[in-house]
Amino acid sequence: MQEQQQQKLIHTFSALADIGQEVAHKNNFQEMIQTSLHLLLGSLAIMRGGVARYSKFGHELNFLAVRGLGDDFPLSASLEMSDEREFLNTGMSDIELSQAKMLAFFQRYQKVLDRKRIEMIMPLIVRDQLVGIVFLGEKATGEPFTKEDKAVIQAMARHIGVGIHQRNLMAELNRRAEENRQLYEGMRMTYKDTVRAFATAIDCKDKYTEGHSVRVGRYSEIIAEELEWKEEEIEGVAVAGYLHDVGKLTVEKTIINAPYRINAKESKELNKHPGVGYEILLPIQHPYADVPLAAKYHHERLDGRGYPDGLKDNEIPYIAKIVSLADSFDAMTTDRPYKRRRPFNEVIEDMHRNAGTQFAPELVRAFCSGILKEVTGENKSRRFRRLLGPEYMEAEGLEMSLKDALNGMNATKPLTLIASG
């Protein structure tokens, strides 16, 4: 008899150790619950049982694992708030069905529990929260549950409760992470929409270049994509393109809308817009730190002949070099009051000719490569066709012009990425 007790004790401790391992190391939650139930039932030779998880929001029990209860056993059961309070008051103590007839839960489900010969339940309480319930049938021997049996059930049930609680915490963390992600995405979209709306407002002042800022933003984005920059860097350079001409909001409308080449005095006034744009954008907490620099330096040239500061090559912020190319490309490919847009082949030749003096060669390569991919059909996005018009993209000899430009330029040099704030 003593030997039997020792064997039973060893078996019980082994089962406890196994269930602890299941909870601690199993990544598959469903498998963990099923295995834990089998260990619990097997340790005391219990004929049937089930583990249900409690949903506080749905006020219901959902069975995660059952054994020996048949296919007609309900997989969910409602739980009133009064039931929850009763189970919390009970704590992790066994409740024998013969003594629980007064509880509302048992009154509702008495028939099914009697039919399935459930004899005991064990609420799973973790940190003063009801996380589930273990339902147990009779022992195979027909003997009543002893005090020691109930202690074993309680210990093993506590492991199962912890496993469910951990799962609930992970689910809540994931839910909050998803909420935060959606909030962040919403803020990003709001920011981008605001920037686009602002770009449209900038262009409204100039009836001849309607859509210019939006197109420069899109061309800047395309260049960054061709350079295989990260998503947030691509977004940053697009925003810089959208806002590069914000300083024009302070320039007289008569100068911006002049239907002729403006004179030196008017040109001097217009040329103030990069510095003004920088001053406007600098106090704003942009997600992308270099946006104000693009506004200030998008008219600089590699050879130092640009304005406002006559910067040369590496002195020019890289984001400004991208916006400069996008800005010049749009100026050459759109009609202005005093000149028609240039043929596409001429535009490609101009960018090629000025690579290394006005434009960074690697940026011209990236831009031409992007255009060529669409011309040859490698890229199906039709992004240039939407911006320039399909007939403009059908220029005779365009593919050869692009290939000549790409073959005639030096290999790219190391890039300076834009800083993200």
C-alpha cells in the first residue's frame, strides 16, 4: 500500500513537472491546452473533462479542449456577471456539482452537466481575474476525490490558468500593437494628405504651373525608389518635393503669374523663395528632418553656380539634389507661359549633358533607369504616363536616348541618405 502511494506521488509530481513544461515552452497554445488536459486527467485517472477559456468581453466560456464528453457537448456557454463574482469569491477551490445547485450558472446548464456526468469544476483565477474553468468527470475507480486529489487538481489547474493568462496578455499586447499601428498609419496618411493639400495650395497661386509641387513630389519619390531607399526615406523625399516651393506663398502673384520672362528685379524677388521656404518649414516638427533643407537648396548646382548660397557638390544636402532634378525635369516637361514643354528626347539629353555640373550623375542614372523600365514595359505601373500623358511617352527614339544617356554616365557613387527625425 505504501509502495502504491509512493508510485502515485511520483506519478503526480511527474505530471506536474510535465504540465509546467507545457505551459512554459509550448508555442502552440491550443496544443498546450490539450496536452495539459490529458496530463491532468491522466494523473488521477479521470474519465472525462474539459478546459474552457473565459471571455470577459463576451461574457462566455469557450472550450479549448475536451475529452470524453462527446460530440454533442456545447463548445461555449454564457456566464452572467453574478456567476463571475461567485467564481471569483470561490477562488481556485474545487466546486462539486452536488453542492452548487444554487449558482445561476449551474441552474442554466444543470441538464447537460448531469448528462455528461461532470462532478467537479475548478475556476482558474490568476491575479484576481477569472481566466477559465476546468470541468472534470468521475475517476475511473469510481472513488470520490480525496483531499490530496483536489490539491493535485488545483496545482495543475493553476499551471493551465497561467498559460491562458499569458495567452490573454499576448493577445492584448498584439491588439494594442495593432491599434497603435493603425493610429500611426492614420497619422501618416493624415500628414501625407495635409502635405499634398498644402502642395496644391502652393500651386494654386501659380495658374501656369498647376500641379507642379505634386509632380515634383512624385518624381522625387520615384528617384528614391530607384535608389532602393527605405520606405520612410522615400516618404521623406516625397514630402520634400511636395513642399519645396512653399516659399513662393510670400512672392507677389504678379511675379509668379507673369506671362513673360521676368526682369532682374522680379527675378531677385522670386529667388528669395528658397530661403523663405526654409524659414517656414524649419520650426515645424517634421517626421523627416531634412525637408527644410530641400526647400532652401533645391536651386543649388554641383558646379556652385546655383542659389541662394552657391554651394558645390558635397556641400549640397542630398535630398536637395534629388528635388532639384525632379524640379528641373518638371519645368522642362510642362508648358510655361513663355515657352512650350520640350520634346522628351531633348529633356533626356539635357539631363545627360548636365550630369556632373547641375545634377548628381547617379540621380540622373536612377531617374533615366526608372523611365526606361516603363518605356520597355519592365515596370507596368504607368507612373510617368499618368504624370506626363501617354502621347508624350511615345516619343520616337526615346528608348535609344535613354540607353545612350545611361551608357554615357559614370557608375553611381556612394549615396548620402536623408536623416529621419
